[in-house]
Amino acid sequence: MKILLFALFNILTVYHLLAQTILPTPMEIIKRDSFFRFTDSISVSWNNKGENEARYFEEKFPTEKIVYTKNDSQANLFFNTIENKTLGDEGYRLEVLSHQIIISANNEAGFFYGLQSLFFLMPNVVLDPGISLFNVRIFCQEITDKPKYPWRSFMLDSGRQYQSPAFIKKYLDRMAMLKMNTFHWHLTEKLGWRLEIKRYPKLTSIGSNVAIGPEQQGFYTQKQIRDIIAYAKKLHIQVVPEIDVPGHANAALTAYPELTCFNKMPEKGDEYHSTLFCGGNEKTYEFLENILDEVCELFPSEYIHLGGDEAPKANWDKCPLCQKKIKKENLKDSHELQLYFSKRLANYLRLKGKKAIFWGDVVYSDGITLPDNVVIYWWNWNGHEDKALKNALARGHQVICGTNFGTYLNYPIEPWGHYGKNRTFDLRQTYDENPSDLKNPNPLVLGMGTSLWTDWNVREHMIDQRVFPRIFSLAEQMWHVGEKIPYNEFYMRVKLKRSFMKLMGIKYGPAIFPEIPENYSWE
């Protein structure tokens, strides 16, 4: 009997330790004997920076009795400002001692990520609002951690499908949990223009309502945008807007058809065609620069994404204004006209102290040299493998890796809608076969991103099961420094987070092919 009880105790202890696993995996963990136990009153202090993160702890546990003081190095939870170049801007050291918990960092971002790791160490049930921390135990350990990349992004497509501000904030919280620091917000598309531009009100009065499907109408006021940016800032997340041009612009061109090549309103729908912003019309550049004035004033981010992908140029090839511009600027063809278009907008952003991000399409071929404030987002592995990555690096551009195989979470685990077998992948493939997960990244690689496109009417209630749990593997690849954990061990850790996700209200989808229930609905 004693042997059985001892074995059961060991099993429960191992399970408890595994359930307290931090994701993404820290750089170094040193386990200690004993544990820290919360009492009915929690003292929290900081010695320089860290007050905002201390208050964030209170937001997570609003029912606890928390006493705040400054410079109390013996507090139950102490935020210790240090100077450690090795940890960088976002690294931290988390020490769980028998008598207190210490988070040491150079600045607020490090404290915040240390807190996120601390939350993962708590029993899942504690994260249920209203459950007390009293008597909760955390195993003693010392964790030293910092990110692999300075850019760790999640892209949400609000152009095809509109999501509420409350939903956006919910996903910002989930990004923070996974230590992602950049919200790439796709705000303009063929099916909708979502950003209020005061100078051009028809962009929202008409452009936000061009589609007729559920959750396809609506826009964000500038007041709502500022509120979301402020919310993200508390979570140490920068918001990078994407204004996709010259293609993917049907919604804007439906509102202002005089900016097309032939003053013709675009066809409806989400199919690709050659109705673009006219690259030869000076009014196009005036229009887009006026928009960028408001975008730059609204978004404090150093980066503005300007799209640049999937722009068929049949109309440009026939347009008198485009052909005249090609001749005037000594360009070879319509492809070089798009590079001229991109260069001109990038240079305009440079005047405002901003960097321009473009999809990798703009570096597939030789032509006009793009300015050095251009960052390339490598996405189309299925169409061009690593061509954009290689070309961008050869030309000295920083690169964000986020290929459509491995990081596009709208691609389901099994065929759905218009996604065939060639556009499916599961957690194992994302973890082991993701082309974006570079083993020895070039110093010009700024980081890595993942995307949730909303093609084919992926509505709010359908997003969780596509994002989770596969996003855990992507967050791991963005953050973890050190030897890669074997897949089977990583998968076990992810499985143990199911109850954690459930308490957060996340509808957890299947992770791997064998897990998909018969007749499972992706709707």
C-alpha cells in the first residue's frame, strides 16, 4: 500500500511539474527543492521600474489582498531593476524562492514577460477569476530567459472579416501570454476598408460595407484605434497597421473609382483581378500620402505595412497614364512601375521617420532598388519557396519570416471550404517542418510572424480552433533560445495546457491529424 501511495505521489508530482510548464520554453531553468506558498495577504514591491507590471498583477487577481510598497526587497513579489546586457530589452530572471518571488529585468518589458512565465507556473485552476491564491504552491526554481527575435508578430485579417474591438483586445491578451510583441493588423482588403480616414469619409461610409456576408461590414473609428493601441501598449505590444496597395484595394476603389486606371468601379468579390490603384495617376500618390499622414499620426509604431502582393497588372499594361509614367521615369515595364510606386511611398514614410514593410513579391525580380527603410515580409513558400528571403538578404533588407506553409493558421488541419489537402498542416508539421523556423538566421532577419487570414468567411467564433494549439509551436520558434525540444515532449506540454486554455475561454482545436474527431466541424 505504501509503495502504491508513494508511486501515486510521484505521478501527481510529475504531472504538477509538467502542468506548470512555461510556454514558450525559457532559455534556462534550474529546479530547486521546496516551494513558495502564497498567504492570505500578498506584498508587492519594486525598486525602480516595474510599478506598472506590479499593478498588472493585481488586474489578474482582483480579489486578492495586495499591499504595494516601493523598495521593499523582502516583499512576496519583488520587481528588481538591474543592468544586465545579456538579458537585453525583453529578457528577465525569475527566482521562485521558498520565502519570495523575484523578477529581475532591465526594464518593464522584461518584468512583464517574467510575470507571464509566473502565471504559467501557477495551477491552472488559479487563473479562473474568483479563485484565491491563498495556499497556492509554486515549485522553487530559477529561470533565465530572453527572446530569439525582437519581432514576434500575430497578423489578423480584419479586412475580409470585421472583428469587434473586444475581440481584438482578447487576442492581444493571448499574444501577451505567448510573449508576442507585435500585432500586425491587416485593415484594408478587397472586401472591406476598416480604418477611419477623416479626409476621405467614403472609405468607411462605402468601403467598409462593400461585402454582404456576416461580420463583413464595419470599421474602427480613430477613437477606437487609439483605445486599442493604448491597450496593446500596456501589454508591451506594438500595433503595426497594414494598408495594402496597389492591389487588394477593391473596397477603397469602390469608394473612389476615379483612382482606377479607367475610372471604373471594381468587380465585387474576393477574387484577384487587375483593378489596382492607377500607378500613373499623380492623384493616386496624393491620395495615399494623405492617408499615410493620418495613419502615421494615429499609429506610433516605427513600421507601416504597405502590402504590395498579388497585383495583376493587365490594366497597367493598357493604361495610358501608366504607360506615360513608365516612359517618363525610364522604367522597363509595369513591374518596374510597381517598384517605383513602392519606392515612392517608402520614401514618403522615411520623411516621417517610419519603415515600410512589403510582402516579398516586390523582390522576386531585379529592377528599381528599394530604399533601405524597406523591410520584406517573406510569405509565399508555396509559390516561390525561399526566393524572397534570399533576394531580400542579398539586397540588404531586413526580413520577417512568416511563410504560408507553417505559419498561416487559417490553413486548417484538414481540407475545408476552398482549402484543399495542399493547404493543410498540423502541429507536428508546424513544429518540425516550418520553413520560417531558421536554424541560423542571418542578422538581417528581424523576426518571425504568424497570420490568421479570414478568407472564405472565417468569423470570430471560428478563429480559436484554427489558432490554438498550433500557435504554441510558432511562439516557441519566435522566442526560445537554445536547443530545440524534441517534438513528443513539446506536444505533451501543449496537451497539458488544454484545461488552462479552457479557463481562458479558448475553444481549443485539434492539434494533429489523428486527433480530429469524426465529423468535426470547423464552422
